[in-house]
Amino acid sequence: MIFQAREKNLNILEKLNDILVSNKMTEENLNNHKTIIKALLTVINQKREEMFIMNSKVEIAEKELNFWIYDFEKIKANRKLREEISKINVDKLLNNLKEEVKHKK
């Protein structure tokens, strides 16, 4: 998906370059400008939407952490505590949790 987007953007840039190089005041050239501008606006809107979704996910994750972990802001500020938390083996922790709740299904 990323490569397709890059390829599409490269194609738009190549077309834009071709259009800008030709200084003809023809209807075709003006229509090409119009098409390129629309394509660029579409790319900009897609990037805005992606940023909005990403920001929303970050905001949701922070709210979840604040809900489940008391004083999460203090933990973030405490360097020593962050280092200790980074040493936690998350895979082992997840496996232990799965084993714990497996019988409750």
C-alpha cells in the first residue's frame, strides 16, 4: 500500500513537471493543471485523514493507559521507573495472562 501511494505520488509529480515545462496556453494544458491540482488536493486530504486517525489512536491509547494505570503521567516523568518498566518481558507477561484467563472461557 505504501509503495502504491509512493508510485502514485511519483506519477503525479512527473505529470506536474511535464505540465509546468510546457508553457502553452491551450485548453488541454489548463485541463492538465486542473487534474493535477485535484490529484494533489486528494493526496493532501488523505494525509490529513491519516494524521487525524493516528492522532486519535494515540489519544485513545493515552486515555486507556490513564484509566488502567494510576498516575501514568508520574510514571512517564520518572526516568528510573520508565527504565524498570522497559525491562519487563511483555511476551512472557501476555502468555501468563492468557494462561490465567484460559480457564474462564
